[in-house]
Amino acid sequence: MLTSTRIIALAAVLALGGTTLAQAQVTIGPRIGLNLADISFKFEDIDDADLDTKLLVAPQAGITLNAAFGNLALQPSLLFSQKGTKVTVDESSPGFSNVTETTARLNYLELPVNLVYTTGGTEGFQVFAGPYIGFGLGGKIKQKYTVSQSGTTISESESYKVKFASKSKSNSDAEYFNQPDFGVNGGVGYKTGPFQVQAGYSLGLNNMVPKDSDGAKPDSKSHNRVIQFSLSYFFGSN
């Protein structure tokens, strides 16, 4: 049971929290941006020397809330964020060429929560950092196979749907990725009036490779890596 002392203490904490929130300058607005995405992975059946990875240019868009307390601000966002990578696997040998080109686009509903320090109070240069969590919405993987030998070249293409789950299904033609994606991000920015521009780096910490259909843990590992650029506009800013 709560004693009278604990009730008084709890009431004081709630009152202080309400007062602090009331003192904050809270604004909200749209955010649009660009992701330069990649996936860091380690597969036992693929030699890293055979891989050529490139950044995937992908969109992000959503809303951001800014709760400012002097130089500090808490900025949670709700975003559609596309991640993925472009990978070329070259398994060629003398007189024989075997190249596979893969483009993976993974769609997420993402919630980053950043703590932002602005040098000039409400305006100026910024540094920010915080955690994020993302829930997969789907996506697509496209692959192109090119085989050449003795002057003859054969090319084929196919695509797969992306599904998100903690365990893959053996009888499915979709490519499975582990759910959810979470990690940390940080970066720098600048705020002037209602406008804010930021550049950051997102480091995924959860293994994207799910368990197999029997529930066994995967031997392979992969993680999202994203360079992010964004522009936000906060309604009601001074």
C-alpha cells in the first residue's frame, strides 16, 4: 500500500513533470530526407573478396516533434524509411564469368528519438544522438544473373518479395528478414527559424538474419547501415 509520504512524493513528481512539460517549447512539423543505405553482412558461404557493395539511394519521410528546453531538445520522429543495399557477387574464373547483381529495398516504419543540443538555444549548430526502432513493412529484392563462357552470354532476372519475421518459412518464395530493426544514430545539424537540416549515421544493432524454419539460430549476420540527410519544418516556431 502507498503511505502518505509516498503519495506526497508521487504527487510532487507528477507536478514537476507537468510543470517541466508546460515550460517546454513544443513544435511539430513534416520531415523529408534521403537515405544512403548499405547492409553490413557476414555470410560463411561467401568470400568478402568476391563482393562489391554500393550505397542504395532511398527516401525517408514523416513528422518530427521538437520539445525544446533551452539548448536541449527532445525530438521523436515517426518516419517511413527505406533501407537496403546493392551488392555484386563475382564468382568468375579464367575463361568463365559468373556475376550476380542484387538490389534490396526494405521498407520500415521507424521511430527515432534523439536528444539534440543547439549551440544558440533555439537556433544554431546542432549535435544529436539517440536510439531508434523500426518495424518492417515489406520490400523487394531484384537479382540479375549474367554468365559468360566461350563468347556466349546468358542473362536472367528475377525478383522476390520481402517479409519480416523472427523465423523464416521453408515453403515460401519470399526473402525473410528479422523483426524488428533497432539501433542508435547520431549526427550534426543546423536550425534557423522553423527550418532544421541534419546529417547523421544510423547503426543497426539487431541481426537482420532470422532463425530458420526449424527455429535454429543463424550462423550469418547482417546489420543496417545508413547515412541520412533530412530537412524538417516546425510549425509555430519563432
